Amino acid sequence: MGIYEILFWLLTIMAISSALGVILSRNPISSVLFLIVTFFSISGHYILLNAQFLAVVNVIVYAGAIMVLFLFVIMLMNLNADVEPQKGRLLQLAGVIAGGILFLVVLAALKSATVLPLEKASSDIGLIKNLGRTLFTQFVLPFEVSSVLFLSAMIGAIVIGKKEDTNTIPLKGK
Amino acid sequence: MSQLVYLVPLFPLIGFLINGIGWRRIPKSLGGVIGSLAVFASFCVSLGIFFEVKSDSFHGPVLVQLFEFIHSGKLFIPFSFQVDSLSSLFLLIITGVGFLIHVYSTAYMHEDEGMVKYFAFLNLFVFSMLLLVLGGNYLVMFIGWEGVGLCSYLLIGFWFKNRDYTNAAKKAFIMNRIGDLGFLVGMLLILFNYGTLSYQEFFGKLQGTQAAGISSDTYNWIAICLFIGATGKSAQIPLYTWLPDAMAGPTPVSALIHAATMVTAGIYMIARSHVLYTMAPMTLHIVAIIGLATALFAATIAIKQYDIKKVLAYSTVSQLGFMFLALGVGAYTTAVFHVMTHAFFKALLFLGSGSVIHAMGGEQDIRKMGGLGKKLRTTQITFLIGCLAISGIPGLSGFFSKDEILAAAYAHDPVLYYLAVVAAMMTAFYMFRLYFLTFTGGFRGTEDQAHHLHESPTAMTIPLIVLAILSVIGGYVGLPGVISEHHALGSFLSSSVTNISEHHLEASTEWMLMSVSVTVSVIMIIFAYSVNKKPDFKPATGFAKVLENKWYVDELYDAVIVRPIQNLSAFMERFAERKGIDGLVNGVGRSVRWGSDRIRMLQTGQVGFYIFVMVLGMIALFAVGFFWVKL
Amino acid sequence: MPVQYYIFLSMALFCIGIMGTLIRRNAIIIFMCIELMLNAVNLLMVAFSKMYADSSAQVFVFFNMVVAAAEVSVGLAIIVMMYRKVHSVDINILNRLKH
């Protein structure tokens, strides 16, 4: 087995086990940490697939910003394993079975799909230069629109999260 | 002139519209004038048409098409009028007698609040009747047929505040409708087998394809179905019970509709379709038998009736039976002749009875009358003329037409003749019983009524006199073969309808038949006189009681037909309607409610549950998308 | 590595994410499992991008991350606000959708 395959299997095992850790751990903070590990392993897969830019962006945005946000919220609510609610056994079983069935169905469907082989030493489409060229020529409109999306998300988050002000002075004079 | 034939029904239609729309505002006498003038105008146009048809320059039936009525694919039925001798004769009868009755009504209905409405209905009736006789195809005739049924209903139930009268109107209409179903089926059979309803085309096809393909069964079925319609409209067995009850309407209505015109629609229809009926001898046989049976049956009932109008009603049914007997033995022209004379003397008798009722202040029971001749001279004389005419006394119109019928019956089958003579005997008896009880002897009413007795106003007596004159001279257009070679009416009508003369009677036989019928009539008149000299009205027992109660036919119909239908509808209401249809409709609502109650459970508000359902849906979509749908 | 391996991996992560949303009762953990699902899809898109040597799939991944980020910020704001009202993030208690 070449280095490539060893790395692949390593990263795969890491990803799946940490994903299982996310859903199975009782402490929410442990779940967050497991999820961060999952993101790192996925970024590793990106590098293996010659998508260097995305690997770095994944780490920065997801593991760096989003997970930190989650941690903030969990800390804010002071959640820990004691107060963590649990669903009933039957419902959990139903959930697991549903997920399992979905897995099997998709697998069976895609088993006989026609695919092209992946080349190992392949193109450099994942390089920042090439990706940037595609982004700013072919997809420039979605790119600009996504900035508007961010703006609206920001405004929305602020408006929703604002505390109600109970001490407002009435506008009319006394 | 015949091109202007559309004017004939147009005038009464306009009269109906004016009187009908403005009946609250138009003063009573003006309404009467409008109605009478409308019919008079029609009468004048009909006279013009009659003379044109009579003249030698008239060739064959003239079809005047007004507009295309139904045109759908291969089916083409125009709204057309047919002017020929038969229709022009009926036009004269309808408009002439109708006009006299309109004039009579202006005086008779003078105190009634709805007098203008009454004239509107009368005009509408005349319009429908004219459509009936003028129609060039069975459909236009049917329009008129239904129209006169409707007007009969409207006029019988004219005093609508009385429940009995409205029930009588309903009865008339419903029995008419039963007959109309037969007529409609007959029309559909004609349309199905021959593709046309127009008289000329239909009869042309009948005569042309006599031996081609269509079996004689078809002719018989068509003829029978049309005849069922005639039994309903012309009050024959079994659909006759509405006519005596229809006397609930005002007397001029009884005179016009139930004596002179509407009830003769059946006769007209069969006379018009004589080509068809000649080819269906079995049906003719049925027609004759039913006609004869009705004549006898109704006469027996009339013997024991005490309401002056009921006697006349049963007399009408009986005389219609005679006319159908004439049709049944193939004597079509004779039947039309009797229609004409019957119109004269029956209208006269009804109007006379109206005069009597008017004088008696509304009393109709002859047991309370008597000796009216002293105060009601004109009425008495004209009534006597009418009774003589209907009894077949020589010299008056009834003699000629009735004798022609009897002669034709004898020529066909002597048994029919003997039974018809029995009916004629009873006719003479009950008519003169009526006359003697009403106009002679001592007065049996109350003091108040005695003071009220007076002769009717001129507007009522003039039509009586005119009709009396017509009853006398009207018969001379149809002199029998032994007296004169020339039968004016027969030759006039021969362009559209002729008698089937299968057996020709010898002159001596004819004289013998005539004398026999005259003799028995005179005997019955004397018998009536002697029986009613000292009238004694004890309650009837035994057979007399059966006659007085009309052979319990109404009760029979009630038990056999009306009750079961009412029970059936009550049953259907309880089961089919409430449990079945209501249950079904309410059940749909209830099941929707139940379903929504169950589906509501899905909306738990639990996000986890929603996600679960989403996942299940995803699985299903994947499975279907990948394994079932061909990608 | 044949691309089927990447398909299996991605599907496994996706289904684990689904099981997570169904099993847990904590709203925040459910949110995190949704992020996990998004990432699984991203992985798959990148693998296909290598297969077809087309960079538009990587652009799609880029935008996917954009959307995920915006969604997280708004979603967490909502959860925080609900927490202020009800003082719990148990989804059995957050059932205002029922009305």
C-alpha cells in the first residue's frame, strides 16, 4: 500500500470515529470537540484530493469560526452532561434504523453507477490561482450576491438577538 | 291570406301579454274588451282563411314556416303552420265559440277581483289551442298540447284560495301529463323510425313505404302511444276522472275548455293522423272500444248526479266517447262533424247553466232548483234547444252528427251500434232529467234565492242565443246520404281527411236506423218527464248509490295508484333519502372531519418528529428515484 | 483510490449526521449534526470535481460553506433567544410550532 492509501484509510477512520463521537457523547462540549476533529480529517481528505484552497478555508471557516461560535453558545447556556436530556430508547432505535436504511438505499443505488477513475498526480484545478479565475469569471454574480447574503444574515442575527429594552423613555414629553 | 296565418295566434298572444302584465292596473271592463277583441280579430282572419281554403283556387295544404326551431345534425324541425281544410275548420270553431264565451265572461266574471288575470289566461289558452291545430308537425302540436294543459290548470284553479279547487287543478294537470308521456313516446317513435315529425313528410313516407321494412307493429305502437295522449287530454277511460273535478273552475272556462275546445284536441290529433291510424287497424279497434265504453260508463254516472255542472261534465265525457267511437270505425269526417255540433250545443248548455248558477247566487245543486223557467225565459228556451240537440231530435244539429256516427258504427259492427244506442238513450234521459228538474215544477230553494232570481244581463244572453241558433242550423252542412247527395262538410274536408267507407248501407237500412234512434230518444224523454214530475230525493241505495258515487273509480285510483306511490315515496324518504343520501353526504363530511382529526396528530410541534418524517421521506424518494424511475 | 470509496465515506458521514439529528434532544447538538451533513456533501463534491477535472464543483463547495456560515449565525441567534424565554434547549419543550 502506498503512502497515499495509508493516509486515506487513516483519515477515514479518524473521520468516522469522531463523527460517531459527536452523536454519541453526553457532554455537549465533547461533541463540539469531536466535530472539530472531524473537520480536520475532512480537510485532510481535501488535500489528498488536490483541493488545497478548500482545505485551508475549511479549517479557517468551519473549525475556526463556526465551532468557536458553537462553543460560545454552549458556554453561555452552561450546558453539561448532567442536565443533558435524553430521548427514549425506542425513538433512538427508530432514528438509527432510519439512518441505516438511508445508507443502504443510497449505497445500493450508487453501486452500479458509472464512474471515471481518479488520477493521483492530476490537474491543478484546486490551486488558488485557477480556482480564483473560475470564481471571478464564471461565478462572479453568485459571488457578489453572497456578500448580500452575509449582510442579511448579520442584520438578522443582530435583530433577533437583541434584548428587549424595558427602560425606554416615552417619546412624548411629560 | 293564408300567408297571414301567423296573425291568428298572434292576436290572443298579444292580448295575453297586455292583460297578463298589467292586470293590476287595467280596469276590469277594459281587460274584458281587450281579451274579446283579440279573439274577434283572430276570428276575422280565420274567416278569411276559411273562404280562401273553400275557394276553388286553393290547392292542397299550405305550409307557412315561421322559423327554424330545431336544427341539430340531421334533425330538422321547423316551426311551421299547416293551413288546410281541417285546420281552417277548427280555427273557425275555436275562435268563433271562443269569442262568444269571452263576451259571456265579461258579464259573468264582472264581480271578480282577478277578472283581468282571467282574461289573460283565457287568451293564453286560445293561443295554445290555435298552435295545436295550426301546427305543421307533431312538435308544434305538442307545444300547443302542453300549453292548453297548463291553461286548464291555471283556469280550473282560478279561485286559488279554495283548497279543493287547487287540488282539482292539480289532478287535471297530472292526469294530462300521464297522457302526455304517451304522446311523447309516440313522437319519439315516429322520429326514431322516420326521422321527421312533419305531417306531410311523415304521411308521405307512410304511404310510400307501405310494405318496406317497417313492421305493422311499429304503426300500432305509435298509434297506441299517441292515443294514450288523447285519452288524457280528451278524458277517456282510464284518464277521465279529472274532467268532472275540473268543474271547480268558472263556468265559462268549463264551456270553452272542457266542452268545446281542449277536450277535442285528441279527436283533432287522430283525425290529423288518419293516414297512420288507417294502417293500424288494431289500434282503431281499441279506440272504438274505449270510446264506446267511456260513452256508456259516463252516461250511467250522469244519471245520478245532482250538480248541474257535473251532469254536463259527464255528458261531455260521454259525447267524447261517441266521437272516439266514430274515429274507431274509420269515420273521421263524422267525428269532426260531431266535434263541431258538440261545440255548439255543449257550450250552449254550459253557458246556460252558468246563467242559472248566476241567477241562483252560486247554487249548483239541482235539488234546490225547480221552476226556474218562469223567471229565466231566455235561458230556459236556449237550454231546451241544447237538450234537444244533444238528444238527437231531428231538425237540430245533434241529430245529423250523432246519426252519422250510429250509421257508421252499424256498418262496421252491429254490436257497436246497439250499445251506442243504449248510450244515446241514457243521454236523452239524463239531459231531460236535468232540464225538468231545473226549469219545471215547483221551486225548491230558499226564500232568499227566490228573491234573487233574475234573467242574466245581455252580455250573457246574446251568446246563448247565437249558440242556440248555431245548434239548430249547424247540422245542415252534413246531410246524410239518403236525404241529399251533397255532404257539404265531407266534401270540404275531403282535401285533408276522409271517412273510410268500407260498407255502404242501403237507403232503407239508414232510414230504419234513424227512426230507431229518434224513437228511443223520444221515449226516454217522456220517461224522464214522468219520473221527475214528483221528484223525491231520498238517499240512494244499492246500484243507484254506486252510480251516484261514480262507480267508486276515484276511490279505486286512490287505493291502487295514489296510496302506493305515497307509501313508496315515504319509504324512500325514510331510507333512501335520510339514511342513504343524507348518510352519504353527511358521511363524507364526517369522514373528512375524522381524517383531519387523525392527520392533525402529525402536527406535534416537536421538531425532532418533523426531522424524522423528513428522513423517512428522503429514504422513500431515494428508493423510488433510483430503483423505480428509469433514469 | 476509486471514487466509490469517497462515495461510501461521504454517505457514511451523512447518515451518521442524520442519525445524530434523530437521536439527540439538544437543539445545539442537532445543529452541529446538520453541519456534519453539509460537510459530508462538500467532501463528495470535491471528489467529483477531481473525477471530472472541473473546478465548478469546488466553487459550489465554496458557496456551500458561505451558506453554512450564514445559517449558523442566524440559527444560533434564534436558539439563544428561545433560551432566554424558556430557559432550555430541549426540543421537546421548544414546540411552539404546534400552535
